[in-house]
Amino acid sequence: MPAMSLDSEVTLVMTANRIQVGQVWRKLDSQENFLVTRLYTEALTTFAILRPAGNENASMLRIKVENGAVGQVLPGFSMEQDSDSF
């Protein structure tokens, strides 16, 4: 395996492990895509606000962000696309 600089390794880990505004997540039971529109912390708990992708007038979901073995996750959702915003 080729040697990587420390900066490269940190970027890879942060990209894979952090939920960010603008990411698209797929709801597992309905296969519907949702856009992360906001993240906030309340009483030491992080929440994500999601809205259905392509439907600005739909009601939004508030989902508690959980810390899993590989980083932050949204229960009942899977990551649909990677974010390159770092």
C-alpha cells in the first residue's frame, strides 16, 4: 500500500464519517431520497433536518444523528451520495 500523507488520511476519514448539509440520504423503507437541509445540536444531541429531494413544499423530517462504528449515521437511512465539500 502506498504511503499517504497525514493530511490525506484525515480528509478521507472526515469525508466518510460526517453528515453535512447538502448530502442526499435514502430512506430504507420507502427508497425515497432526502436532502439534509440543516444540522443542529440540542442538549448534547445532534439532529438533522431532512426534506424530500425535489419537493421544497413537502414537510420536513427531524432525525436524531447517531454515532456508529464508522461515524455519524441517520437511523433508517443510507448515504446516497458522497459529499466533496472539504
